Amino acid sequence: MLIGELARQTGCEVETIRYYEREGLLSAPQRSSSGYRRYTAEQLGELNFILHCRSLGMSLADIRNLAAFKADHDHDCEDINLLIDQQIAKVHQQVEALRLLEQQLLALRDKCHESHAAADCGILQTLVEAAEGAPCVCHTPFGQDNHGHSQDYDHTAKKNGRSNKDRP
Amino acid sequence: MLIGELARQTGCEVETIRYYEREGLLSAPQRSSSGYRRYTAEQLGELNFILHCRSLGMSLADIRNLAAFKADHDHDCEDINLLIDQQIAKVHQQVEALRLLEQQLLALRDKCHESHAAADCGILQTLVEAAEGAPCVCHTPFGQDNHGHSQDYDHTAKKNGRSNKDRP
DNA sequence: CTTGACCCTGTAGTGACTACAGGGTGTGCA
DNA sequence: TGCACACCCTGTAGTCACTACAGGGTCAAG
């Protein structure tokens, strides 16, 4: 089948499918004489595997590793277990951080019940006073020793800059 | 104070401070004759405001809006409340999605208790069979009608491609 | 004068996509 | 046969919030 049909069957964007191929995640299909990609049922399964793992929040690198483990029948599955364990731990940490964040936001939200001018808004006042060093409801009630700016919300994927990849 | 001192006092990276200035989030400071940035205490407060909001998971765009509301004393705080409400709803959704994901991963993890060769690994078998259309423990026990690939894990910030920004 | 810490601008990269430019292919209809 | 439209292709660039680096300048202490 053509890439559009594969996209329809899997719910995955055409451009994402090409991206996965470029990233070496999905095997390159045969081409027609006009250069169109022609996918087999096996490759449909391949993509479904990838999408399934994506739906479980795994990174592309992890999925690549899993696929390698799958291809190597003699590989001990200890590594697979470890990979899933690490993913579970990561997600668990995210759940905890987000639940804390939710509580913090609700506490902040509670500072303003009615419509005011911005100058009188409890939310804004809290944020401004916190910026000036005052304690705030979004952070104080949880017994933290510091304001915890850098620990409160662990952004999902802290982006690093350049690697040495393809370095001249 | 110089940018390095500001970074030390706030726990924010020098490069991130410059980035916030470039993005128009933080006001540009005065410069010394050598071109070094010189920050005031007021700008320290400005940055703390930004960091505080970041710690609450707000996007830079939202923080920009909040700062604009703050500067406009006559602005009704209804928009501020709405912004915080939207943030609460977003975080809540993320919590729910991640909790579901955690359960899914635990169910999958439960398919393999001992060390096997990869060919016999319950986790891998589950993933492979799911890719072939079979029901799986990570998705089935929650009564979902479909495999839910595109809804299971809502990635934090789905990146869109090009906007028309700076379009010639 | 040298050294090391710090400063600057501009550019490029991270991860997982997503959009677009510019061009080619295939099919159905007038 | 020509046209219109849907689809295909490659290559490039952008999203978001950073993060890293190249190449060069400044400052202070030894």
C-alpha cells in the first residue's frame, strides 16, 4: 500500500511516517517506478509496534532499543524489563510532579474569587509578592525549604544543545 | 548586577536569561561601556516573576499575557482567572493521562517476571501481538473501544511546524 | 604580560514532530 | 487530449523552551 493508505490505517501522519523512516525506526519500503513508497503488511505491523510504544510514552531511542532486542532472539529480556521499569519510574515521577503542580495552581486560583481590576487581583498580587521574595500559597503549604523554582515543575524533556554528532 | 550574578541569585541559567530577553519576556537592561548587561533590583523581580510562573508550568506566551495584564491596572482580572483556570485544566488532563499511562505500563510490566530470552518475553510478545491487532493488557483492561493509540498519551507540547511568522 | 573567569553575539542543536516549497504522478471527467 | 485534483516525492524550516558552542572581547589578580 501507499503511504497515505498506511497513514489512514494507523492514524499516523504521512510526514511522521517519513520521519520515522529517516530516523531509522521504520524500515525503508520498496519503491514503485515513480518513486512512491510501497508498504507491506509486515511494515504495517512494524509501524503499529512503534505507535503502540509511543502511546506508552516511550522515546524513539527506547523504541529503537526495544526493536533491537526483539530482533535478537537470544537477547536476555532483563534489558527489556529494565527499560519498562525506567519508563514506569519516569511516568510516576511526572505524575507526582503534576499532582503537586495542580495543587499549587488551585491554591493560587483560590486567591481570587470575583472579578476585580488587575491591580486588586489576588492571583497577580501573589505572583508579584512572590517575585519579591514573599512566601506564596502555591509553594508554602507543602513545607518546602525554598521556593523550589527549579524543582517544582520538571519539564518533560529538558532540551540539551548540541551534541558532538556529525561534528567536523 | 551582571548577568552572572543575576543567574546565581535566581538559579536561572545565563543563557536562559538572554533567551527570555530575546523573546521579549524580560526587559533589556542598561549596558556598561563594554557592552555588559547591568540589571536592577526591579529586573531581578521581573525575572523571579517569570520563573515563578514557569515553575507553575505556564508557557512563555501565557506569562507574556500575565505580565501585560499586570502592567494594565485597569484590566479586568477575569482574563487572569481564565488563564489560571486553563492551566489547571491542562495540568489536570495531563495528570489523568499519565496516571492511565502508568497503569498501562504496570500491566505490561506484569507480563514478565523472570529473566528469559527475548523470544519468550511476555512484554515483547504483548507488544508484537498488539502491533498485529491483538488485544493487549496495557490497553484492554480499561474498557476502551479502540486501541487508543492517538489518545493514550498526549505528548506535552505537540509541536507545530511553521507559522506565518516572519514570512516574506 | 598572562591567565582565568566572565561577558558578548550569532548560530546551531535537542526531541518529536509538523508545515511548506517546488516539483512529479495517477486518475477521472469534459 | 487536456485539465483538475488528490496524492506522491525530497529538502528545508519551524514549533517550544531551552542548551551548547564558536569566536571574540573585558576585567581583575598574580
